[in-house]
Amino acid sequence: MKALTVLRRDQRGYTLTELLITVAILGLVMAAVLAVQMTSNTMFLRGETQAEAQQGARAAMLMEEDLRMAGYGCPDNGCPTNLGTQDYQANGTQLKITAASATSITFWADTLNVSTTLSCNPVPVPPAMCVNVGATTLPVANASGIAVNDRIYLNNGGTWETVVVSGNPVGNNVPVPALVNAYPQGVQVGRPRRIVYSFANGTLSKDAGDTNGLQTLATGVQNLTFSYFDTNDAPTGVLANIRRIQISTTTQSATSAAGPSTFTINTNVRPRNL
């Protein structure tokens, strides 16, 4: 009988007080776990939206590098805006920045750094020219970035012309139509393209001058504004007088549970070739 009594006492259940204490403790633990999880999730979402906003701003900042090269590869006064005849020396206005507004800018630049120089072998002794009038081959220092149908510019100060490459280069020899002028050793052979950056409806687009037209560069852009200044840092609307470009960009991530995140950056660019 003693053994039977002990067995019954060992099998007894929990009291109501013990159950209530256990439930209370479990509730506190679960509340703490839930709070940590919610905080972690909120921080993750905020970080994700902030990264998204910053990514849009970084895409906008790609303009800086291109704008610094505005005019590179063009003749001293700029590339002609009217390409209607073979001899462009007296045809059209020469500009490096051809259009500028608060939401768009158009300029000529060799952003891929394809431009090179005339390089004759053996080097002619001045006043002998590297290439003469009527020449149909340009010996250059590096033709690796030049291809058939590319428009190139020969720039020798006040003497310049532009031609379309008539065939793929052979080594560093570039085939072209007969030249109008003669050029000495070291003259720049530029290959700029017409670059367009445009902002509309929250989207920043770029035309790289490669015949593909405007391509989306960044979305989620709340605002983008170009401002233009002359050599004295005074605001200007005269294209030929632009020496500094200020870009104000505000991007916003997509709305999420943590709310949208914005990122603003203001930059100033002084193109090296203006």
C-alpha cells in the first residue's frame, strides 16, 4: 500500500497557479522574440529602400564623368551641329554643348576615350606633313577603338575637318575619304559622339550616341535639375559660355512597409575641354 501511495503522488498534475506562471513567462518570451523580429525586419526594409535610393543617385552620378569630358575629341571650337556635306569647315555652328535646359543636356564628347593622334613612321621633319591633301589613309597611334562608319575629327587648331571612316582599320591605318587639308604629326584624331542626358517622369535616360537612342539609366528619381554657370560662376544660358554645370539629384525608393527612403546629392562639374 505504501508503494502505491507514493506512485500516485509522483503522477499528480500541475496546479492552476503553476500553469498561469508558465503561460505568463512564455508570453513574455514570445513578445520579446516578436519585438526583435519586427525591429530586424524594419531595419532590413529601411536598409533595402535606402540602398535602392542610393543606387539611383549613383546612376545619376555617372553623368559627372561624361560631362567632365564634354568637348573631348572635337575641334577647338566644338563639333559642327549641321552635318550636311562632306566638307564641314564652313557648315553649321561649332559647339561642344549643343543644348542645355533644367532637365536635359546635349553635348559632344569621346566618353569612351577612343580618340588618338596621327603617328607617321618615319616621323616627318617639319614643315613636312604627316598626311597630305587628298590622303585616304590616316596612320594613327592607336586605332583599336575606331571602326567603319565612325565619324572622326582631325583637329589642328583653326584647321580641321571631319570624315566618316570608309573601312575597318588595318593595324593602325584608318581608311578615309580624300582629305581636304594636310596635317602634321601628332594632330588629334577625335571620335566624339553626341551624348544626351534627359530627365522626365521620374526617369533619367541617356543617349550614348550609338544609334540606340535614349536608354533608361535610373528610375525612382524624384527630381533632377541642371544649372549652368560661366567662367565667373555667374548663371548663364549662353551655350558657348558654359564652364560649370551644377546637378541636383533627389531619388526615392519604392514604397515599402518601412516607408519610402530618399537620397539627395548636389554635384558640380567643370568640363576639362570647354
